[in-house]
Amino acid sequence: MLDYGKGGGVARWHEGGLLDIATGVPVAPRGIVLSQTGWGSREQLCNASVGVKGTDVPQLWLCGGSGALPPVYQRFLADGCETRLIRRHDCTVGVCYSDAYADYCLLTGVLPPDCRAPRDIQTTAVFEGIEDALADADMTFDNVVRTWLYMDDILDWYDRFNRARDSFFRSRYVYGGLVPASTGIGSANLCGSAITACAIAVRPKAGSGMSIKAVPSPLQCAALEYGSSFNRAVEIATPESRTLMVSGTASIEPGGATARVGDLEGQIQVTMDVVEAILVSRDMGWQDAARAVMYLKDASYLETWQEWLRKRGLEGLPLVNVKADVCRDDLLVELEVDTVKQS
């Protein structure tokens, strides 16, 4: 997420891979686990005994589908820093730490207090929950640079979600500052809420030389132009490195319409072209990728996707593949990626 190398006295990196159904998440070989997320069917996750509240590791387990894809996990780790946990409702939801450049707060699996409330009310409650947890780090929503919003049955209520997010953003004057990068994807969760969220907040230290800015997509219009409140990417730069966090990206034309409807390989190509153009605009490429997730609307799409990667020599991307619904019924895939480049 931020730096990934040795910078400001803190080493940070991502790990990910398959979740062992019999033994759960592999033990981290070193470092402090700051955040842990994973995907699988409900049966797979329950068999792996994950998702227990009260852990010292902030975590979120998302479920759905038949289990045709193997369960996967990702985690963010660090060395050389002291951490402080944030807890709400008998559950660890976040961790705070600092380095020479900034204070950081990572929130994982923020839930609404009432999982039976109407879905737009749950949405507002989740954003308020992010805000409430950030108070423990002496931050506000103004410090949020990246969010992930996981919605059960996303196609049934995505418009209502957008209206609830817009209302919260207006009430907190988010549009006057940095609108975060974001992924909004269709995934249920083990707790049974309509929505759950993760977020990264960053507060640069005075005189540190850190900068944070939104990055546009050269091949797409701003998502704000068609009513979806997120930036295509956000870059965090220090004197030692730049980290680019690219939002969930799909096969969308410059004007906002879906491109290559009904064409799986075509949508993969458009998606990868769009992401690559964002990377190139910041003098980066696939070789700088530190973490990626490919969301596939159907598990049967995996073979086509993997063949696409093989043909282009990209099998080594630090990637997990997930079955999850995308926010339009004619969008078949969505990709998010983080890249890092040393200065």
C-alpha cells in the first residue's frame, strides 16, 4: 500500500495466495500482520475456521458462490514499527502505526451496527463507522485515501448505495478535498450485513515531503461524471518512493458506457489497457505491481483470464482471483492493483 520497501524505518509488504481449508491462513514468516482479507464460499471459510471476532489481526472474510474457485487470502505486513489496535463491538477493526513520513490507519471489515436495517441505512452506518474508528487515530474522513466497499446482491441496490455514499460525502465536504480511490464489488460476508468496508487513511507529517494526489485515467472519464464517487487512482509519494493505488477498474468507455458487451476477452483487454494507461501515466508498469485482485463475475472466466496473462508473460503478477459480482450486469470482470516505484 505505502512504500513496500525499507523506507522511513518501516518495511512493508503484501502476501497472498491460496487459503488452506484444513489449516486456515498460513503463519506469516515474519512481521506484524496489519490487515487480512480473504474470499471463498461460506462452506470453505467455515471449514477453515476463519472470521472469528476478537482477533488481534483486523480481518474480513467474504463469501459467495459455489466454491468453484479455491479460497484465497491477502495480508499486509510490516516490520520496524509499533502498532495500536482499534476495536469496536468486541472486534478488532483497525491498526494505527507511523513512520518518518506520516501516520497511518488501516481499517478492515467495518460493519454496520444493525445488519437488519435497510441497506442504504447500513451504508451510511458503515461510513460513520469508518469515521468513528478514525477518531481513535486522531484522524477524520478527510484523511481517507482508499476504500473498499463489499456489497451483498450489489446489482439489486447499487444506485441506492451510490445515493447514500454521495449524501455522506456531501455532509462531510469530501468533494472539496480528496475523493478516495475505491473498489465497490459484490461480495457477501460471514457476518450477514448488506455491506462492509475497508479503508486506508494517511496523515502526512509536517515537512516530511509526502504528497497525496488523485490520478486520472487517460482512457476513461472521471467516475464522478457518471455519478460514482471515487477517483480512478490515488498516488502517495515520499522522497523515497511512490505508491499508486488503482481503483477497481472495468471495461468502461471514455463516456461511461460499458465497452465490449458480451465479449469476455474483449472486456479483459479493455480493462487491462485502461489500467496500464494509468500506470504508464505515472511512469510505472506491470513490473511495479505489488498487489492485485481480479474479480470475475463467473468462475468459468478464470481459464480465459489466465490464458490472457500467459500470452502476455504476466503470469507472475502478485494476484488473487475472486468470484464476485461487478456493479453492472453487463460488466464481466474488474481489476484493482497497487504499484510501487522507488524514487
